[in-house]
Amino acid sequence: MNKYFNLTGTMLGNQYPFFLNNGNLSDSYYLYQITTPGLNENLIPYISMGKISEKTKSEPYGKGSDILSVCLGTKKGMPGTGVELLQDILKKENTKVKNNGKEFPLIDMVEGNNMQKSMVIGLRDALRWKLYKFVPGRFVDLLWTSKDFIVLKICGDPKTGLWFEPVSAHRNTDVELKEPIRVDWGRINYPKEVFSGSSKASDINRALKRLEWSSFDRRGFRI
């Protein structure tokens, strides 16, 4: 008998932004939603992600696997390389990733939400490593709750140290950054340390990834 999965206790339907340029976040982005496109041969639900919105300066790829191509920096070898990327991101999860052509791969659902969290955080982390520049004047977007993200500006001097200044907070769906949410920044524990030394970019990215893991446990902002 197959294991029963309670789909109402998952992250299905949640939407997450992926910004493609941290010089001006709203210039280019993807907005993805966690979906379940069907069942595998053992009647276990698949988990996947569907692109529901995009804005790119170049001709859009127009496929669900676009975010994987961007994280890899190439479409060469797709969809196989996209499957390999997800397998690496989910290597600590006891699940299988299946080729889905030009669409986002299919992932066997497992109990709990850790796999879905790993997928979202892992892809956003890979995107930052690939595209973001951690220099003064640039921005970072940081998932803060399951439905909201905050925008921080990188300040300081590359030689002496970098730090963050808060800019705005938004719903995950506000990828154009047109409807900021009023928040009390004194109550938001965003990174306030100074990052310095030759590893500061890596230290920043790792700090962002750790904080995003906690986003699933924080209460959403009130509007």
C-alpha cells in the first residue's frame, strides 16, 4: 500500500521570486509557483515548479526549466544538466528527480516540507552565486516569511567592509516592487554585521541562505 500524503500540509501554490540582476531587481525576474503536475507510477505525487510570470531583457526562453538554465549559466546539456543540478540541491533528501523535457523536472514527493524548502532555497542560492555582484550600490532580496521578502542595499567599501541598509519589504508576488509593505525595521533582524576580508562575498551569501531557511517559520507581514 502506498504511503498517504497530506497535500494540504505542503507548500503547494506558494510563489517565489527569482531576480536575475541585483543592480536593479525589477529589471528582470522570474516568478515561480510550486505545483503538483501528477502522480508517478507508484501513485506518489510529483512536486515541480511552474513559471507564472517573467521579465527578461533578452528573448525569453519561455520554458519552465528557464531558472535551471540561468543557474547553470547555459542551456547546453539541458534538460539533463538541469536534473543533475536539482539532484545536487536535493542530495540530502530521500527523493528522485525525473526529466520533464523543457519543463521543470518532476520530483517524487516525500513526507514533510524539507524537500520543497531545499528546492526553493537551493535555487535562490545558486542564482545568487551565479549572477549577483556583492559590491556597494547593489541590492539583495531576502525571503523573510513564506509570503514576503525584503530588499537590502549593499553599502560600504570593498576594501574596508560591506554592510546592509534596509530598503523595502514586499509580497513575493510583487516582483515589480511597486507595492512596498510598511514594516518596523527595528523589529526585523536582518544582517547588521560588517563583512570584510577576501571571503566577504561568500560570507554574505551564506548568511543570506541561513536567514532564508528561517523564513518558513516567520509570520507574514500585516498589511
